[in-house]
Amino acid sequence: MEDEKSRENTAKTMEQTDEKCPSCGGVMAYDPAVGKLVCEYCGATLDFEEQLPDIAREINFDLAEDYESHDWGADKKTVICRSCGAESIYDSLQIADICPYCGSNLVVEAGAADAMAPGGVCGFALTAKQAGDKFKAWIKRKIFAPKQVRKGTIPDSFKGVYLPYWTFDTETTTGYTARYGKTRTVTVNGKTHTHVDWYRTSGVYDKIFDDLLISGTDRYDKTAMSKIEPFDTASGKVYKPEYIAGFVAERYSVGLNEAWKRGKIKINDILKDNIKTYIKKANHADRVDSLKMSTDYANIKYKYLMLPVWMSSFRYKEKIYNFMVNGQTGKVGGRTPVSAWKVAVTVAIGLIITAVIVYMLTKYGGSESADMVF
């Protein structure tokens, strides 16, 4: 019984992808640049059979296989390498990694009994070296970082990771009410006053969203992840295990329902900005406030994609700083050390400018009045 339970907890190694080079027997990994499995030792290539459409398809939201979030990260799984027989313990979120003993690729089943498999994969367009170059250019622009960090930081080795993301398509119709203000100047007794006339407005605003991106994991720094967006999600190919061979990959822990809730919050923020801009342009206004909205959604579709990210870190004064690089565009996100004296100088300059503005306003006067127009 114990052996049977152990087998149930062991990944199905016969379904793992670990192709060996037909020329030298070395480990082969997928190279997006050539669209083939490539031997890391002798450079030989190997085609794998394509049986699915090229582009990842969008699925009607109501036809999803699974809607819930999963706490897979609290569990562990045992994977037995079929090349060397070594057992490795992995976080259950991982669906791909490299055997630490012999270097073989381990790609296990992407979908569990209570979860859906990825619908598509967007491959790496940048090499690890190119990601390093992007990082160097990025950190040089961090003006508040210490000089030695900007000039001499050398990142650790890069790890290619496929992270889970959801994309959403939807048609939105938003009814809104607001008021807009038009500013004019009035001079009375030699003093100039700013005067705002306010007007009520209402209307309907339509917008179509295509491939709105929502992360399927909460394990990484959200600010860094937002900095490396967007991704070219339209290029996603239908998922096959071969595409992630040689990389680390995760399955989603943020489920479809939770992702859609976050998606609607993101949509609401976008609509709010768009509607304010629309009201200003339509009415030649300077300000908009008191905006209230009600949005209806139609034709909701989604994709579950694996997107490419290079991850690395660097050390400064015994502290480790993690960062990530978009594997398609090279955009970098992460945190850096901050030079205290540079911040102090900037704050001092800001205080001086503020003091000058207050002095000028006090000396020459100025006030603002507003009339409500209905």
C-alpha cells in the first residue's frame, strides 16, 4: 500500500521530456530562436512533431475547466530522473526544472486532476547574455543607486523561467456621470483670480479589451513584474512540453475566478482614465471629478499562457537584490540600493523650490473661486 501511494506521489517520468542528443548523448533543450531541441554540447538539432495549431486559442470564460485558486506551493512532489535515477523534491508549483545530479531536463505533467494545463507558450527571444546587457543598461540609469552599484555590479547567473499568466478579452459598455470644469482667469483690482465653471455630464463609453494581462502567481515582487510588462501574447504557441525543456516553469496558483476579479479592477482603472480623458476632450475642459461608472461585460474570453522571464540577483553590502528581465522585450524590473546622500540632496532641492513658489504666491497674491453651473 505504501509503495502504491509512493508511486501516486511520484511524477509520471515516462511523460517527462528529456531528449538525448542522437550524436553525442548530451542533454537537449528547446531553443526558441531555431524552433527545435538543441544539444547544449555539440549543437545538434532535433525536430519534434507538431500536431497542434500554431497559435494558442482563446476560450470562452463560461467553458473553463477549473476556476479556483490552488495552494500547490504548500505541497511537495518527488520526481525521479529517468536518466540517472536520482530523486529530487520540488515545490508542487513547478512543472519543469533541471536534474541537479546529471543535468537532464525534467518536464512533468502541466495539468493536475483539479487544474487546467497551459493553453500556450511564448518563447524566449533574448539569450541570457542579452538579458545581462539589458540589466547593465537599466542599472546605469538608476540615479539614486550608489555609484559602485551603477558602475560595477555583476549579476549572478541568469535562470530562464516560464511564469503563468492569464489574458482576458472582453467588450465593455460603461454608463457614467461626472462633472467637468473649465478654468478662466479674472482680474479684479489688479489681482488675478483663477475661476472654475463646473458642468454636469453623463454618457455611455464602449471599449474592447484584448489580451489584458493578469499574473497567475503571487510568489514574486508585484512591482518588478509590472515593470517588465507588456508581453507579446499574440505570439503564443499551443503548449507542448518540448517548448519548456531546459527551463524552469510554474503552474498557476491564482485561479481563473480570482484572476478575473483582478482583471476587472485593472479594467475599471483603465476605463476611469479613458473616460476622464474623453470628457476633457469632448468638452474642452480642464478638470473632471465626481466620476461614477457602471460597467457591463460581454464575450469574455481567456487564455492561460506560460511567459518567458529571465531571473537573477546581485549582492551589495551583504544584501541580495532580485530582479527580472522580460524574455521577449528585455524590459527590466527590480529593486536597487539607494544612496542616502543623493536622496537628501534631491529633497533639499525640492524644499527650496517649494519655498520659492510659496514666497511668490504670498508676495503677489492669488486665489481660486468656483461657480457651479447646472
